[in-house]
Amino acid sequence: MLEKNNLRMTRQRKLILEILHKMGTHPSADELYDAVRMHLPRISLGTVYRNLEILSELGQIQKLELGGATRRFDWDTSKHYHIRCVECGRVDDAPLAPLQKIENELYGSTVFTIIGHRLEFTGFCPKCSLRHQSGSVSASP
Amino acid sequence: MLEKNNLRMTRQRKLILEILHKMGTHPSADELYDAVRMHLPRISLGTVYRNLEILSELGQIQKLELGGATRRFDWDTSKHYHIRCVECGRVDDAPLAPLQKIENELYGSTVFTIIGHRLEFTGFCPKCSLRHQSGSVSASP
DNA sequence: CTACATGCAAATGCTTTGCAACCTA
DNA sequence: TAGGTTGCAAAGCATTTGCATGTAG
């Protein structure tokens, strides 16, 4: 997979991939950077960004462009949807099978050539739900 | 609407709102800035950002957070979906009625409290479709 | 008049990039 | 050894913010 593209499996690249799998969450480049640094203290943020880009182009990981500023990454490359907490940014997989036929519904009624779609749910994660129910809207004391 | 929130209808704010309506597209803050500047040359980008933020909080316009970096704004505040050209960034409304019941499908199978969802189609706009069909994948000669 | 708004410029946050040294195949 | 890769630092964008001045109500 790497060799076909004239790419090398460096210690950094390997570690980034392994740790993304182990985390099981949907970390940002920066969160991943922190995690990887515990094993390779001298790795740079730039290297993390470069590798995440390369790995997602190879289809080894998935780049998520959800709402909110920061990009996140997913070890799971299959088609699936996500839920994002509008309060803290936590991202979970959404338990909903891909809507396979939805793109066909636009056929003939748009000038665009559709190639895909993205569905994202928003809401409050358990932690932030609590904070909202119990009285104050702002930070707790 | 404005007075209830102790806000004022300044020349800048009024113009931003009017021009966003007239454009009928889904401009970024910067595109809107260019358009508004033709009428008010001394307006600043910061003012455009500040007003777009305020107007979207008031529900007078809609802030779009689609894939790709830049945020876009929509004069149409109703619930609807969009199609984005992955090549040039053009954004159109998607001719598809809102999936009203889709959020219910997650009920009971997620720890999140769902408050909404966003569906975005990706593809090529007519202009970029042509460029892709006709031979070269990269820039044309 | 007075509080909200503006223009300007500096600052921020995330991501990308140039470059010399480094390391994998 | 060659060429992809790294660490570092600087650069790039989009967006936000501090502050003195301007202005709507």
C-alpha cells in the first residue's frame, strides 16, 4: 500500500496510525499530536498534519469535516455518520445505516453531478446535557 | 427585532442584510465584504464578521458550516440542505425536502440528546464537471 | 447624551510550507 | 545512496478582538 506509492513506513507514520486506532475516538490533529508525543517526544505538529493528510489520501483513515472549526480524523474508513456535541465538540458515530439511495433523489433536479453526501447530527453529549438541565446555562461553580 | 435586543440598525448592518438577500447565493464573509464595499468603501471586514454573527444569532440569516474551510451565509433561514462543489466551492440549495423524522431514528440508541442535523451533498458544479470529463484531470492547457 | 457600533490593526487558532538534516528501502 | 520524511520555524488564511472614535436612538 505504501510502497506502491513510493512512501515509507516511518516510525512517526506508524505510531500515528496505531494510536489513532487505539484511541477509538475522533481526535483532532492536535489531540493526536499530544497522544503521539508521549511515545515520540520530538515529533512535530507539522509531521502529524502531513501524515494524517497522506494516510487519508491512501484511504487508511478518514478525514472528517464536520461543523465547528477543527478537522477531526477517524480510523474507521467505512461510510458512516456522526453526532457532534455543540457544547464540547465530542464526536461519536451515529447509530444509523447509510442512506444509500438518498443521492438518487436529486437526480434530474440539480445541475450538479453528485458524488457523495455527509450527514451530521448535532446535540448534547451526556455530560453537557446534564449541565444544561441543572439550572445555570453558564459554567458550573 | 433589533430594538428588543438593544441593537441598532446601522447603515452597515442594513446594507449587509440587503446585499445578502440580493445576491441570492451563499457567500463567505469575504465575498460579502467585497460586495458591500462597493456601496460603503470604508466598511471593515471585522464589521462584516460582527454583523453576520449578530444577524445569525437573531435568526435573520443562517450561518452555514459546510465542509471545506470557509463559513458561508444564507439569507434563507428555513431548514434546507445544500450541495457543494468540491472543486470550486460553489454552494447551491439541494432540491430535497427536510428529513423530518430522521432524528427520531437515533432515539434510544445514542447517549446524545439530539437537537438537529445537517445534510450536505458534494459533487461537481456544471463548470467543474466539464473540466473533469474533457481529458486532463489537472489544469487545462 | 450614552451605549452600541465602527474602523483599524494586532492577535488568535488551525493548518500549511520552505528548508536543511535525517533515515528508510 | 537516493529520495521520501522529519523537526523547526515562518507563513497563510479565516476569524476574532482591543481600543479610541463615531453615531443611532
